[in-house]
Amino acid sequence: SRLIPPFESEIRRLLSPEFEFHQVNNNRHCCFLAFSGKQIVGRTVACLNSDLKDKDGESVGTIGFFEAIDDHSVAEDLLDNATDWVRRQGNVRKIWGPMNFDIWHGYRFMTVGFDQNRFYGEPHNHPYYPEMFTRYGFGVKAEWDSVEVTGREVLKKMITRGAERQRFLIERGYRFETFNLNDWDSEVTKLQQVMSKSFSGFLGYTPVSHSELLRQLEVARQAGGARRAAGLRQT
């Protein structure tokens, strides 16, 4: 399976001084590059997000933007330097990774399913990345499952279960509204309010600004539109 790297323009945006993360007091990060002679063979970014806390309220450092050739010594060198930097930032004892500043800008390693289709918003990495982290000493903090839906029968079963769940929630006072694409900004405002309440207890949750959520959803909408257009051209 061939790796599709993240857009260079997006990485430049996230690491530029103008990005809102870097405007917050006490947010810090440090970039690391690994060289073999004059050739870059790996990179990572160590970060301290002042909003990121574990459930016990303890500050958590992160390591993200990880890329490396298939050589454990390269990963070890990068992770040695990154973890050392994090631990020197006010005696931070907990480090999570991979996480690009927060869960809004990329986190988690893909561990299985490399032969399946890729889709927007999910991680995609070289298969050897997770082993590099676990071999270094990282342990699994949490696991998520993403399911590729194939075939009409599977979709029918999901729709049936979804309808049953909807009825269950309506009976308990929940209200469902259709997202109005013609009133994008207002709808995103409401979505942010719902997401903030729903995900406030989610592992790694930190607040996201309205402008940044708006930008991310617009990118997702464009990506979805491009994919549909590509599908039309293929037929």
C-alpha cells in the first residue's frame, strides 16, 4: 500500500507563526529532523498544548507530524529528542502520540486495513510506524474502529439500526435537524455548540475556534465534492 503524504501547504500552515495555536500563551512546540549525510530521513514535532489534559487534570505533551524511513534507529533518535524536549517543559510526565497539536489536526496511527480505500479525516501511515512507537516504549492509550461500508445489504442493515436508534432518541426528547448547506456559517455555529457539549469528555478533547472549525469543514466539503466529481468522470 502506497503512502499518500499530507499536503505540504497544510503542514506549512500549521507550523507557521500565524496559525492560531501559536498565538496562545504557554503553547510551545519544537521541530526535529533526522539526517543521513545531507539527506533528511525523518521528522517529528514535539508539542505542549496548554489546553490538553488527561482525565486527572495533568498536562500532556504530544509528538506528531511523524515521518521516517523504515529504520528503527532513525525513529529512536527522533523520539529520544522529542520526548526529552517535552519532559523539560515544566516536568511534563505524560506524552501522547501521534498527535499534531490536538485531535482536530491529525492523531492516531492506522494499524490494519492498509488494503482498503482511504477516506478523508482518517489517518493513513506506513504500516511500520506503530511498531516504531511501541518498540520505543509507547503503549496503547485507546483504540478506534473505522469501518468501510461495502454492498447494499450492509448499508440496509445500518440504515435500519440507525432508524431504530433515532426513534429511541426522539422518545427521550432529542431533536434532529437537517444541516442547511445554504446557511453554512450559522449551521456550523450550531454544530460547534453541539460538538463542544458532546465531545467535552472525549479523550484528548480541546476547544476549537469557530474560524478553524469552519475552515476544516470547508476543506472536507471540497474534498467530498472533488471525490464525487472524480466518480462521475470515471463513469
